[in-house]
Amino acid sequence: MTATNQTTVLVIGAGIMGAGIAQVAAQAGHPVFLFDLREGAAGDAKRKLGATLDGLVAKGKLAAETVAATLANIEPIARLDAAAAAGVVVEAIVENLDAKRSLFRALESLLSADAILCTNTSSISVTAIANGLEHPGRVVGMHFFNPVPLMKLVEVVHGLLTAPDVADRAFELARSWGKVPVHARSTPGFIVNRIARPYYAEALALLQEQATTPQVLDACLRAAGFRMGPCELMDLIGHDTNFAVTRSVFEANFGDKRYVPSLIQREMVDGGLLGRKSGRGFYGYPEGTPPLPPSACGPVPTARNVTVHGAGPVAQALVSAASRILESQGGLAQLAPDSPWIGIEVDGARLMLSDGTPAHEVARRGGLSDVVVFDLPLCRPVAAATPLAYSVHAGTSASWQAAAASWLQALGYAPQRMQDAPGLIVARTVAMLINEAADAVQQGVCTPEGADAAMKLGVNYPAGPFEWLAQWSGAGVIAVVEALDAAYRGERYRVSPWLRRRAGIWEHSFGHACRDDEIH
Ligand code: NAI
């Protein structure tokens, strides 16, 4: 039986997720049974939905008939055996393996043999939920995102024994509900909750070593195109929830250091600083994120012997800025496009695009004193003052510190000085997101396209990790992760073998585009 919109859907659990799932199924025309263990909860959820939809009718966003049809499709039931005709079950009960297992066992004897059993679990193995069933192949994950009616992504999660046609039916069902389904293998965190870990983890690691402040982190990552910075986002999600997900991914990976939770976050949870919901997290609420103080840089001082090093968009932007500035000073910039680094050199002092190496290490290796490194400008500056992080080698003269900041300002950035940490903020975060996504692809969790869609739709990233990779370069990402590994040692910053292999192919491809099937 294929799941057409004639198929009766049984949604179990009428909480925040179950109510949303019932709504989208009913809106797509399915007859929906809604059941909750707590007496009256399913009826309450339907009434609450009615009130929300009526509000949308009053605002002219929905037709009254559409709302009436949706509500008519939802039948709260007090006993599960009233739903024996259901062809599809979506379970959204408490996040507990035993509860989910025993529910599915009870359903197996109630429903017809071809009914499919979908779980909305966000962290439990789909394989484990199916264990003990007579037909474990009929269990599949349908991982919706909150709020269900608005979020397009559904991870269709395959357990070890999930039958391919069952996964296909869940996939088609999600599509027919107006969602964008993405296939995922049942591994800790699935796609989104796994690949997103570094977005929080790298911010927390930088805070732990006091490299910068939540405000600067948030401002720089927002400037890179993220809708919210990591600290304000953790405040929104709730540190208790975010910490619980991090712990679950860490523990499910047998304590892999890559996913190690943060002491900072634990302390915040222990102290009740849960974010918006408790009135205080990194920021106080309702005030929220305070604006950054304006940066006060003077004009670029008169310069002789200016050389722009390297090629690519950042070098190009530097050439334009240098030409503009030197024209007014009666000078001319030299170009060194074949240079191994990108940036400008003024009378021997360097302002360099970060390749991951901290400024002090660049200075040590080159026997230099005036070294400033700046973060990856993932987006062109959009406003006059787009925040961008930079750091300074301790031996750098005060005059070059000031001049380097002025150069960054002349490029359209509001320079944000931070401690000399490898990969600064954006390069470090994005490199680790790409690295995590590459590992997920290597482990068969998802395809590159699936990862891109999942991250854009599930957590609103401005681009997918593989889109960033195409824009940046495999070698560039590897350099940043290697610099992190060199600085911190340990197992956390391991370059994904997938990335290394792919970068190797790029280096030897002599300009030919590689297809993914050449790489796997
Ligand atoms: P919730 O606490 O709002 O709702 C759960 C509902 O299930 C409650 O009404 C409870 O009475 C009912 N329930 C508990 N045990 C039951 C049982 N054995 N039979 C029938 N009903 C039972 O929880 P929420 O947030 O809706 O989460 C539900 C599931 O969705 C969990 O597995 C969670 O991990 C997952 N999920 C949650 C997301 C979120 O952002 N809240 C996002 C994606 C997945």
C-alpha cells in the first residue's frame, strides 16, 4: 500500500511536535487520529490548533474553509485500538527508548502488516527502537523540526533493518506534506544535530580560553551570513536542551573528543542560566544581545612599499583598497599574485588572511615581528561596518597594530580584535562544520546534497557545508583544521579522510571538475 492522502495517519503524542505533525498531515488531506497517554491532551491539542488557525483566518492568511477541513480531518482518540485502520503511524511521545519500543510492539498487533511505523525521535537509534518487533523493517525515522508547520526539513532516518520501500514511503509522504525530506542513516545526531555541533562547540571553546566575547562571536558569525550567532542561538534553544543534545551525541560516540561538551555550558545549566526562557544566558533578557561598541580606527597611514600578496577575491579586494588609498597618497601597490599567502605587506609588516595559523606562529616561522592575521571574510562586507575578527602577534609594533586595523576598516570591515587563536572565528567554525559534514558523508549518513539541504532548512544556515567547500577550497579547510590540531593536540581536530582524499583529487585534477562518484 502506498501512502496517499487517503491513508489514515495515527499521530501518537499530542505535545509540541505531535500536534504540529497532526496539523501538516491533516492539511495535506489525511484523516488523522491523534492519541496521547494523558487524558484530554489530544482534545486540548486540537482545540489549541483551532485557536491558532482561527487567528490566521482573522489575519487573512488562511481561508476559513481550509481551517474547517483541516480540523475535520483530526480526530482525537482516547484509546489506541480506535485507530486500527491507520496505514501510517508517526510517534512523537516522550524521548525514551523503552517507551517507544513498547508502543511499537503494541501497535504491531493492532495495525495491518503493511502499516509503517515512523518515529520522530531526535536522538534515539531507529535500529534500537525497531529491535524486538516482528517486522523491524517497517520502522523508519521521520525527524521533523520545530515548529513543524513552518520547518521544511524532514530527516528520513534509516535503521539497520529499515526496508528501503518503507523509507521511500516515508520520504514520499513527507514530500506530499510540503516538506523537503532528506535520507539519513541512523547515527548519533542524524544529519543536522551532528553537523551543527561545531557551531556551538567552537564558540564555547573560544570562550573557554577567553579568546573573545559572546558579542564578538555572534557579530562575526552573523556577518558571515548566519541568521543568529552561536551564543544568542544557544540562549534561544535553551542551554539545558543544547547541552543535552551535545551530551547525547558525545556519549553515543563512545566519548569521542570531537563532541566533548563544554564546561562553560554545564556551569550555565547548573546555575539555571538557561537562556531566554530563564531570563539570563550569555545575555540578559528581554534586552538580548547588546550592540558592539563602534570601532575607532583612524585612516590608513601613509605607506610606502605596499605589496598585495596572493590571488582570489580577498586579494582582489585588497588590490582595490590599496589602489584607492595609495592613489590619494601618490603611491602604487606592487602585486605578488604567486605568493603563498594572501594579504598586504607594508614596509615588511604583514596583514594576512588566516590560513588557520595563529599570528605568533606565523611570526615564529618567518622570523617576523609585525604580524596581524584576519578572519575569513565569508561574505563581502554588506554594511560599512561588517564585523571581522583579527589577532595580533605579541611582538607587533603599536603602529602596525593600528595600521592593520585601519586597513581592515578600509576594506569595509569593523575590525574586532581577539586573542591569537588558530582559525580565529569564522574560518575555524566553518572549517569544522565542513569537516564534520565530510565525515558524515564518508560514513554514509547522508549525501553532500542532503547535508546542504538539511543544514539550510533545518538550522537556516546561509549555505550548506559543501557549498562553502566549493567556494573555499579543500586545501584551505584542511589547513585550518590542521592548524587547530597543531595548536590543541588531541583527537578533536582530525581532518576528515573524505576531505583529504577529495583535496588530493583536486590538486591532481588539473582543473577538471570531479564528480562525487569518482571520489567514493
Ligand atoms: P512533549 O513533551 O511536548 O510531548 C510529548 C507528548 O507525548 C506528551 O503530551 C505526553 O503526554 C505524550 N506521551 C508520553 N508518553 C506517551 C505514550 N507512551 N503514549 C502516548 N503519549 C505519550 O514532547 P515533544 O517536544 O513534542 O517531543 C516529542 C518527540 O519528538 C520526542 O521524541 C522528541 O525527542 C522529538 N522531537 C522534539 C523536537 C522539539 O524541538 N521539541 C524536535 C524534533 C523531535
